[in-house]
Amino acid sequence: MGFDERLAVLTDRLGDAPDPDDPAQVLAMPVVVRIEKRDPPDRRATLEAAARAAVLLCLDERADADGPWGPAVQAWCDARIRKISRRARGSHWTAAQDVDGVTVDQDGAAARAIVPGPVGSVDRRIDRLQIGGTDLDDPLDPGPTGPVTIWVNPALDMTLGKLAAQVGHGSMLAVRLFDVAGARSWWEAGCPLAVAAPTPERWADLLSRDGKDTVAVRDAGFTEVAPGSVTVVAERTDREDPR
């Protein structure tokens, strides 16, 4: 299995298989963001790190079918795509680096996507990490863009933890905006992207192009937002033709 096959898992096989009867066996990807008390990171950079970490884990060579992460990643992609955000600082962040996953450092912020697994069997080094009550207040006004921009719904009030999960969904779906060669180039560059909040007018335009040159994330409604809400939209914002 090579890059083309790993890409196909994201473009062809993202599923919505029914949840197992045992809630402890529900699969999720933990996403750990680093937020130190004395020097908290920028919100935009934190979300960009989380988004990049999620897609980079899925496209990592260790996620090949015969690789150490392959069965876990493919089982998760076949099920409902869930992410659980967590916050770490100090020694807890250091310990999280020893749990299988991918860390991204972004403009003073950092996030680590952990290989998906059952929610009832989370590695003890991260299982007590929480993100509730954590927020970063700086705005997500449009700024510098990259090959991909993940636009956040300006009408929804989502916590940092919710947003970290949603932009990770957006980065995974963003691969569908590339052909195979373009997706490979994006991956080899480290999946650079931007996270921003559009004006209501731009948001409406993004939604009107869903399925053409944008791709929308529609939430299942388990937390914070109503089922079917569009939380983020991924757009190709480089100068190349999206297809």
C-alpha cells in the first residue's frame, strides 16, 4: 500500500457505519493541543496545527494497510468520524509525545493527533486530559492563506475543543479538492493550510460551491451544534485550478 491507497481511504471510504452496541468501543481520534498557562498560543495557529496533524496522521506511511497504524486508521475511517480534543501542558504534553501519533508545530502552537482507538481504551498517558473550559479569544479574521483554507461557520459559537475537531474533519475532506498528484504534493509539503472566519456573504458563496470546488463538514450533532449543521468548509485557495 502506498500514498494512492492511503489517499483513497479519505476520498472513497469515509463511512458512517452504525456505532457498536458497547459505547466503550466507539472509535475516535484524540487530538491533543498544547496550551501552557503562562504563554498560551494563538487560536488560529492552534487550530491550524490540529487540522494539519489530523490529515498528516491519516496520510502517514505508518497508516498503510500493512503498517502499524493501518488497521486502526482504516477501521476508524469506515466508522463515524469522531475526534475528541484534549489539552495538555508541561509534563503531560511531554508524555503525550510517547503515544503513537503525529505532532505539528505551527507558529508557536502545537497539536498532536493520536492514532484512533476505542473511547473506552484511551492510553493512560492522555486519558485524563480535558479541554472543557479552555478557550483562546483572538479572532479568526481572514489572514494569509495557503493552498487550503478551512473556513469556520461565522454563525456558530463553538468552543476551542469543538473547533479543533471540526477543522481536523475539514483537512481530511480537503484532499478531495486535489487530484492525486496535487494531494501528494500537498502532503509532501506538510499539508499547509489556513483557518479563518469568513464574512456572512463569503460563507454563503462557499456553501453554494459545496461539492464543486469546496467541501463542507456537516456535524452529526452529538455536541454543541444541531445535527446537520455545517461547521467548516474547506476551499482550495491557491492559484491552481481545483481539479
